[in-house]
Amino acid sequence: MMSGRPRTAAVYRRRRLVFFGGLILLVAAIAAGVWLAIAQPWADAGAEPAPTSTSTPASTPTSTPTATDTPSPEPTSDEPATAAPCQARDVTVEAVTDADTYPSGVLPQLSISLTNKGDADCTIDVGSTTQVFTVASGSDTWWRSTDCQESPSSMVVTLAAGQTVTSATPVQWDRTRSDVATCDQENRPRAPGGGASYHVAVSIGGFEGVETRQILLY
């Protein structure tokens, strides 16, 4: 049963103070929460802030092409054309030496020059397995590179039309007589000097050099 006693002005003032006080506390709590979210005082002092992206996001295509409006490329082959093996008529082989005359104690350095004189590229094995150097004096063969060759290897390369290449690493003749039975001997017969003439013949990939190269030993 409600009381009929009238409320005084003081009661209304107390109620208004309680209401506004609660509202102020609520606003203060919200503001404190926002400040904490921004300041993050618990974070490590040395920690770097999270990176903020300044780049423009990739644009989204406005339409997706369909099979009817997308051009179809012509089929292509990624496989390179394979050159045919070199033929004797296409290549020229020559003996190369680092000098014409050699003083006493100087060892000749022997190389091979190979030219593709054909109109098309061709392949050839230029590895040490297919290289042969022969040094002769007249009909007397003094030295052959394959007599004591160690670890021969193959290396198939493409020789472009008109290209000339020379072996990168020369083969050294130690100015002795070679023999498969004397490969481990240190005192093999030495080739005479004093201006003696020797001829160097070469072959590579089964192709013989067209001419020999003369050298003189002193």
C-alpha cells in the first residue's frame, strides 16, 4: 500500500546525485579502458610496434574472363632442337702448341683446335677420352698421350656452325718416351734436344688432324 507522504526536495536531490555519480563513473571507466588499449603499458619497452601497411591493396578484378572471351595460345614446344652429330666433312682438326722451339728443360704444351665448317650446328665429344696426342720423330713414335692417361672423361658439346674452339687445358709432354709398361718409372728415355725436330699429331672425337705441327727441342 503506497504511502501518501510527499517526498521532500532533499530526497530528489540525493537521487539525482546518485544517478549522475554513477554515470560519471561509467564514463570514466570506459575512457580508462580506451587509454589502456591504446597505450598498452604492459608491453615490453624494447618491442617494436606492429607494422602498419601503407601499400595499396591489390585491386579485385571486376570480371572473370570465360572460356568464350579468353584467347587460346597456339601450342608451342619447349624442347630445344637437337643438333646432329658432327661429320668428318664438317670439322677441321688442328694441332696447337704454345711455341715452335723449346729451350732445354722447357716442356711443350699441346692443344687441339676444332672448327665446324658446316652450315649447321653439330655435337661432338671433346672429352679427354676422345683426345689423342702423338709426338713422333720421323717414323719413330716417341710419345702418345693415351699410353699413361689417368681418369679419362667424356664431354659432349654443341659446336655452332662456323665456330672454332681450342682445348682449354693443354696436355704437357714431359720430353720422354712413353710406354704403357713404364708409366710409373721416373727415368724413362729422354727425347734428344740440340734442335731435334718432332711432329705433333692430334685427333679428337674420331677425327684426325689434317696436318702435324713441327716443334724443335734444344
